[in-house]
Amino acid sequence: MHRSIRGTLLALLGAGLLGSAAQAAEPDTYGWVEKGTIEPWGTEVKVKLDTGALTSSMQAEEIEAFERDGEDWVRFTTELEDEATNEVVSKTFERPVFRDLRVRGAGGVESRPVVLMTLCMGETLREEQFSLEDRDDMNYPVLLGRRTIQDLGSVETTGTFMHEPECNDDSPLKSHSGKEYDEDIGV
């Protein structure tokens, strides 16, 4: 083979390999609707990535505030359809209140408790802030806001279900503690 042709082929092959390596380092792209699992429960839910929301939100009913060891806690029930089995399932959680969220809407000002919950997205466990809200009349029991989305990657507005939740005991956990927010996120 002629030297210049072989050199060109090697250069093109090298560029392709380098391009693949560069792509692997880029953040993932997620669809505007994905599937995730609420951990450690393991229930699979539809998750809407909402760039218009700052704080993530999760389906919660029977929200009851109480005190434990001098700290504010909340007990709530999550009832939803498990996307993996199509069965309606229910679980009661108890979590410390991370903060209170004041939401302004057409009906006035509302206060919602925010708790830390863990969600599996793709192969990664993510501990995030979720405001508790009765989302029974909404299509998506879990909504991810910008505080969560900033760590996922980019959002493909025409894509759906681009990642399956595939977490296990060896999956990395992105803990909320020490999390830094982009200065333009709207915190």
C-alpha cells in the first residue's frame, strides 16, 4: 500500500478513536422523561426532567410532621404505579426535614417540607432534595428540577427513556453533602 494512503488511513483511524474517547468523557444526555427507581425501595417510576423547576418534587400523601430527638421529621406515604410491574404499590417513609420550601402560585403561598431521597438514574444513585407534594393528578410522580439536572448532563427535549435504571450494590452514590450549585442555576 502506498505510504501516503496508509498514513491517511492511520490518521483517520486515530481520529476516530480519539473522537470516541472524547465522547466517553462528555456528560450523559437524558430525555425529558426518563425512568428511575426510588431507593432503597426499588420501585421504578417515570421521572420528568423539568428545567423550569428549581427543586425536585416527589409524590407524597398523608404528610405528617413530627419531632424526633429534637429535630423536625416528616412521615409520608408514596403510592404510585411501579413501571416495571404495572402494579400500584405504596410505602411509608420517615425522613428528617432538610428545609421548608415556600411555593407561590395562583392559590397563594404554600409551604412544603423538603427531604433528602435517593434516586437511581442510569447506573448512578443520587441523593437529592425533594419537596413532598400530592402529585396524584399529575402524569409524573417524580419531577427533577435544575438542582438535580445540573449533575446529570444535558436534556434532549425530544428524547424519552434514554437510560434504564441499573443500580446495584456497587453503583456510585452522589451524596447531597458538599454538593455545589452552578451560580447560574437560580439558587
